[in-house]
Amino acid sequence: MIGLTRRRFLIGSASGASALALTGCDMLEQNAGLGAVIRSAETLTMKAQRLLLSRGALAREFAETDISPSFRVNGTSAPDGDEYAQLLDGKFASWRLKIDGLVDRPRELSLADLKMLPARTQITRHDCVEGWSAIGKWTGVPLGTLLSSVGLKPSARFAVFHCADELERTLDGSGRYYESIDLIDAFHPQTILAYAMNGQDLSVGHGAPLRLRVERQLGYKQAKYVMRIEIVDSFAGLWGGNGGYWEDRGYEWYAGI
């Protein structure tokens, strides 16, 4: 009961932050003091969770009988763009996952390449910042396996996920969806790049052909339509500089539950 209560509290807190992000981004930008308070609270949440839970502590996993009969689509239902439409028409045969940045051996992998690698399957609960939850079965490649294969440079600190969906039309690219996690979460055993859900290839609504699952964080961290993973040492060169599309609009960067 304590864990459940804490989870509900955190989701409720995040929902409050979401409302602020959706209606009060200008207020955040204009009030540096308020922004500092939110960022300090976020840092406290991250440190507290990692003190209470070991780095390798697992999110709860469920049985097949617990899988939700329906699982809502979070975020974009389909990317709006010719590039993605062409990939979809070709059943993602020409799609490639690019891994670059602060790595020794940049790589590009096809969906077939990923499916040949050792996979992990996990049945976990997705907690959306909007207040709903659902349990699904995910299969994919552990992110740590891929990052180990490219060799991380000593200055590497974050994995940034660049996605196909563009939520706003902007000249500088700031409207394109992206997310990021640190290397502690990147190498967590339940952090996977999922290509299947409930025993089937991902649907478009759920992020085909590839999405991130980082199970100890809220739903908006689970980036869909992943096209590229860039390893960086800071967020300074990434649009708003806060590590994610929604984070640039007021959400917390660390969304631990």
C-alpha cells in the first residue's frame, strides 16, 4: 500500500506539473524563481528515488493474465510527414536506427538487425502523466547492449532519442519530439528499445517501428518512433536545453515513479 500510495502521489504531482506546462509555460519563463524551485524539487526526487532504490532495482513485472484488454495510445497517434509515410509503406525495410555522438563506433541498424540481437520481454505498467495506467508486454533490445557495442567516450553522460513525430512546425526543429535519459537509466536492465507489444510488432499508434521503454519513469519519457540515439555530455545544444520536447515546455526531466 505504501508503494502504491507513493506512486499515486507522484503521478498526481506530475499531473500538476503537466497542467502547468500546458497552461503556464510563459509563467515559468518569466519567473526564474519558480523555475528554480521546480528544478530543485526534481533533483530531490531523483536523488531520493536512487537512494531508496538501488540502481538495478526493477519496476514491478506482471503476469500474462494481468495484461490490459485495451492500452490507450499516448502522445502522437502517427507521425505527420512524408519520410515516415514512406517508411511505413515499405514496412520499415529501409528504416535504420542511427547511433552516434560521443561514441567510438557509430552504427546504423535495421529492424532485422535489432531482432537478431538478444532480446528481453517484460510485462510492466505504463503510467501516463494524464492519470491513466495500463499493463503491456514489451519485447526489445536492452539499450545497454547497444551502447556497449558502440563504445562510449569518457565524456558521455546522456542518451538522446530523436523521433519521427513533429508536434509543431518550426524552422529550428524545436517542434520535433525528442527525449533523453542519463546513463544510469540507459543501462538499467528494464530499459529496452521495444519493437513488439503483446507478442506483435508495434502498431503505428504505439510507436512503430521502435520505442523506448524506461520502466521506472512516467509515460512521456517512453519516446516513440525512435530514429536516432545521440550520446551527449549536456543538453546545451538541444533546442530549449532541457533534454526533451515536453521538458522544454515545463515538464520535469526526471519523471521517476
